[in-house]
Amino acid sequence: MMLKPSRFPLKVQEKLSILRIRSELDDGSSTISYKIREAETQKIRYMVICGKREAESNKISIRKHRGRELGLLTVEKFAKVIREAE
């Protein structure tokens, strides 16, 4: 089932919460480039990008601090990556 892109981030945040992973949703009107820059300056360890492409594949795009991209992952696989990094 494909969700509308605007609802997809809410579902992702809900799944992360269920998996006991703290997250914060930025659904403001700023550009994605600006949001990534802001997250980098705040030293956010992982950024989850939930756009149209991600909603269509029912996966999330992960970007690690300092620009390293981890690619498209399921929420469950992302949770596993976080737990292994602890």
C-alpha cells in the first residue's frame, strides 16, 4: 500500500517510536538542502529522508552525519543499524 508522501513521514515516525527510537519530524516548507545543512550543523547523527520516491518503495533514505549516505532501507533495517552502532 502506497501512502501519500505527506502521510508517509508520519507513519515512519510512528514506526520508529514503536521501535523505541527517538525521532523528530521536520515537515516545514524549507528546502531539503537547507534541512540537511541544519541537521549537519546540529550534528544530528542520522537524517531520514521521506519523499515521494521513498513513499513509493515503502523505504526510507538514510543520510549519516558528515554526508555518508546509507541508501534506501526499511524502518526495521534502519533500527537494526542504529542498535548495532551503539
